[in-house]
Amino acid sequence: MQLILFLILFPILFLISILPFRALYILSDIVYLFVYHVFGYRKKVVRENLAITLPHLSDEERLVIEKKSYRHLCDLFLEMIKTMSISRKEMDKRFVYKNWEEYELIENEGKSIALLCAHYASYEWAVSLNSKISFKGFAIYKKINNKYFDKLVRNIRSKFHAELIPINKTAEVIEYNYLNNIKALYGFASDQSPQLRANNYWHKFMGIEVPVYVGTEMLSKKFDLNILLIKIKKVKRGFYEAEFETLSTNVKEIPDFELMNVFLEKVEQQILEAPEFYLWTHKRWKHRGKRPI
């Protein structure tokens, strides 16, 4: 069944990927009508997330953000498909790195790098970074149940020389590279919700106390990784700018959990500036109020 589904959908995805951008965004507008108005995909989750994180806004203001966020979500999905056929030249025009010298400074330090990002703007196109760096590029991801689509996603991202690591293999791969002196960049999207456990670390994100992923920080300390943040801004439809910010070149000196606190605060600042470009469909705040006493 998995193979049949893949064989049915792959030709459609490929045809979408070769559409010119003007046609791609016309299609995105059509998809938005179905996703938002007809099917109401995760609309309850989005409304709840907006209500609890942006209580200072009126219902009308949050509704505007809600609709804009769905339009962006549809753009993001189709842009991800477009990655199948987009040229490097076109990608470089649409996804611009504003302060590349900041990345080069960190790479010249000679240590592997943990790159933190949020599910904001075009985090999918940040994969283009891997075609520019000297280090070997890895991205941490959650495997797709359909093994054929999982392979397709890995192939798309390998186009820009990125290798995907399943979450449960992260420590193993980083340790192997560390022991074999392989310099690497590891991409972590650390703003989502971890599994609820008794020993979770909790911190306020958008004013709400939630469990926080700390694996990035712990692995960085264990294997002495430099820490770099990438902040992505949507300039206009189909065009993005990315900016690097160094968070640490000596992570072992940072008190435990402080790094992730700083990361979440910077993500929060980004969201408050333009909330419509955040991925509100995820249940990021589902564990609120469940912290063990």
C-alpha cells in the first residue's frame, strides 16, 4: 500500500515542482482555500495556540494572523516540493544569507557546529546552506512512516549535500564524527515539544511554561560543538533572508539550560515581530500545566 500511494502521488509532486513560481503560488492560493476553508486543517489547534500565546491581541487581530499563517503554510509546503527541481542559482536568489562572514568565522574556529533554528519562515530552504559550507552537513529529522516518501525527502535534501539523521541516531552519528575528527554542521529545530517525562526541563516560551528540548545543549557540551543560531525572515512571497548569530564558542562554560533559554527567547522575539510566519499547527503548548510538582 505504501508503494502504491507513492507511485500515485510522486508524479503529481514532480509536476508541481516544475511549475514556474507564478503558477506555484496560484496553486498555493487554491490549496489554501481547501486547507483552511474546506477542511479546516488543525484550525482548532492553531486558534488555541494563538489565543494562549497572544492574549494581548483581539479576536479580530488573531484571526488575521491565523489566515495569514495558513497562506504561509501552503506556500511553505509547495516551496518544499519545489525543492525537487529548483536550481542552485534560483535558490541563491530566493534564499539569501545576509552575514555569511559570521558563519565563516565560526567554521574557521575548527570545531563542529550545532545550528539552531525554529519552525519559522522557510526553515525548509535553510537546507541550501549545506551546498555552501566546507563541513559535512547533517539535519536532524523525524522519519516519515512511509519509507518511500522518507527516501524522497532524504533525496531532496541531499541535493544540497545535506544528510538526514533520524532523531534516535543523532548521538551515535555525532560521536562517530567526533572520534574520527570529521568536522560537521548539525541542524537542530529545537522549538517543538519533547515527550513528557518526569525529568524534563521546563521554561517559559511565549509566556507559558513548557518542557524544552535540551538534547542539543547536552550533545554540544559532550562533543564540544560551537553554537550558531540562524534567524530566517520572509521578505516577500518566495523570498527569504537568513542571518547568523553566534551563541557560544565555548559551550562547556555556559550553565546548564541557559543556552536553550536564550534560544527560546530569540525565537519568541521573532514570533512577536511577525507571528504569521510561525508554524502554529504544531501542538507546542500541549503539555502546559502538566509539570510535576
